[in-house]
Amino acid sequence: MIDSHGREVVDPVWALLDYTLERAGLRPLLVEWDNDVPEWDVLRAEASRAATALARLSAQVPA
């Protein structure tokens, strides 16, 4: 699977993230944009989607 780091993260990559987090547990996460950096609202949406993936997993972790 290839992610260009120059566009929004595609759904198969988000699915791979979910799969990996479910198996490896909570891990630091970086949404990276190397070229063609978009407007702030697009970056914020990507960061929000990553935060949601982490929050979904942390809600499943027993306290």
C-alpha cells in the first residue's frame, strides 16, 4: 500500500491504521504532508480523523 504524503489519506490507509492499532495498541501517530500542502481545513480534517481513530481505540481499553 502506498501513500503519497501529498494528498488526503485514502480510505484503505485509514483501514490499515485501524487494523494496526487494534493489534498493536495505542501508538504515537503522525499525519504527514510532504508536498502540495493543502488549506488548513483539509489538514485539520485529516488530523481529526487520526484523533478519532486513536480515541475509538482508547475507549475500548479498560481503565
